[in-house]
Amino acid sequence: MNRGRIRWQCRRALLELDLVFTRFLERDFDRLTDDQLADLDDLLRCDDYDIWALVNGSKACEVDRWQEMIGLLRQS
């Protein structure tokens, strides 16, 4: 997994989401396992508004393996 590429992809156009990812990168990113990085990489392929809906809880996460990542983002 290319951590630099994934870190760069965490920069989002939606301000609220960008703020969440900024805090997430500072607190959790360096401790992610390869499996977690793969899940994050998949999640980052989604539209900003879809990711934001998952993070703020207005949309249920239907992808089981994203649950942990969404939880970490919600803590941010």
C-alpha cells in the first residue's frame, strides 16, 4: 500500500469531510495496518457526499469491512 497516495487522497473538496480527515490523519493514519489501509483506499473511491453521510450517520454503512474505518473517522 502506498501510504503517500492514500494520505493525498484524504484531501477532500467537502470542507466538513476535509476537517474530519485532517484530524484522522494526525491521530490515526500512521497506526493503520495494511488491511485498514486497503479498506480506507476503497472507501476513498466513494463520492465525498456519500462518505460524509456515512461519517455523520445519515446513511448506514452497508460494507462490513468499512465499519472500523467509519468508526475511526467518526471519532475524529
